[in-house]
Amino acid sequence: MSVQENYDNWEEIFRVRDKEEQQISVTEKVTYYNTNATNYEESMAAGDYSGPRLTASLLHKYLKGRLDAKILDVCGGTGLVIRELRKFASYNNADGLDAAENMMAVAKENGLYNNIFPQYFTLESDVPSNSYDALSSCGAFLPGHLKAEVVTKMCDIVKPGGYVVIVMRKHFTDYDSNLMQLRPLVHKLADTKQMELIEECVTENYVNGHDGLKIVLRKPC
Ligand SMILES: C[S@@+](CC[C@H](N)C(=O)[O-])C[C@H]1O[C@@H](n2cnc3c(N)ncnc32)[C@H](O)[C@@H]1O
């Protein structure tokens, strides 16, 4: 199968304008990632996927070169975010969490994470409160993946002064019934002063010509 055909496969999985896609369960999605882990990066490169670079750039901007900053990369997959981050500086304290063990195995082989947590990320996740300087989530808020409400868990996990960095395809916040709630929830967290909304902006050419959305939240000290 050619790289483009491979990419089209992923596009098919990500295409969500029909109800059918929204009904695919998260376990089915994770099975898909487990099966395709070894060609994931090639497939995404074929779609000019800029998410990991954008996420890394935001992490570096706010962590300001603190190389030992403790980072949790949620839905980290094969570790592309950390690979991009290390192009800025030798950050050395990142952990990865992902439900697809085979994706995490690729990241492990490449030495990208200190600790790997092969688990689903939900409101019940047992990651301790106030334990990370930054939490990243790239390409993870999409139908059948993370639910909008877990943003509150992300905010709980970062330390006071810590950052939550979300990069995703914008489209999903416009029509997916659950993900439409993400931006209002982020604004509610900011309005109630639980978090500061540092950045919320649309970026062109996130993947395959689609717009991306970048959100950065900071927990007040
Ligand atoms: C599109 S990939 C993104 C991977 C990586 N962040 C990147 O940008 O290359 C989505 C990843 O999210 C993981 N995933 C989906 N839902 C999850 C959940 N509820 N908990 C943990 N991982 C999940 C999948 O296994 C997959 O590795």
C-alpha cells in the first residue's frame, strides 16, 4: 500500500461528519492504533501533520528552556511531540500516557519518555493532582478519543503555575456534539479563575490542509 493510500485510511478513520464515525468506540479506535503503530508516523507525514511541531513550540515558549520541567504527554502515541520538543532543547523529563501499547512501544524504542503509562485517560485517571509542570495533548480531542470534559482533569494534574497545551483539528469543535463543549468549558475554567486562558487561536494547515486550534491554559499560583 502506498503512503498516500495509507494516509487515506487514517483520513477515513478521522472523518466524522456522519453519525457512524461518532459511534465508533474508543476501544475500536485504540485497536486501530495498535494495529497501525509502526506506520503511524509515515501516514501522518503524508498528510503534512504539523500538530506535534506546533505543540512542541508552545511547550518550549512557556517552559522557557527549563530542561527538567516535568511534562505529561497525554495521548502521546509514538512520541512525536517530544521528538519535536527536543529539536528546541534537550528536555529530559517527559512522561507519556496512551491507551495504545504498541504506539507507546515505538516511543519507548526511540527513548522519548522517562515513564510510560499505557492507559485510557478519563476523569477517573489516577495521575496525581498538581504533579506536572506541563501537560500536552496533541491530536487527542477528536471523536472517539478524548471527551471534552477531561480538560478539567488535565487542569487538575498540572502544578500551580503549570500549563495545559492542547492542539487539535478546529473542525471538531464546530460540529461534534461532545467536542463542541470544549471551548465553552475552557472559557468557564477561565471565567471562574480556576485557570488562565493564555492562548486560543486558529492556525492554518494543521493536517492535510485543515485548520488547527491551539489552546494554552495556565493554573494560577
Ligand atoms: C492521532 S493520535 C495522536 C498521537 C500523538 N499525540 C501525535 O500527535 O502524533 C491519537 C492517540 O490517542 C490515543 N488515545 C485515543 N483515545 C485515548 C484515551 N481515551 N486515552 C488514552 N489514549 C487515547 C490513541 O491510542 C492514539 O495513540
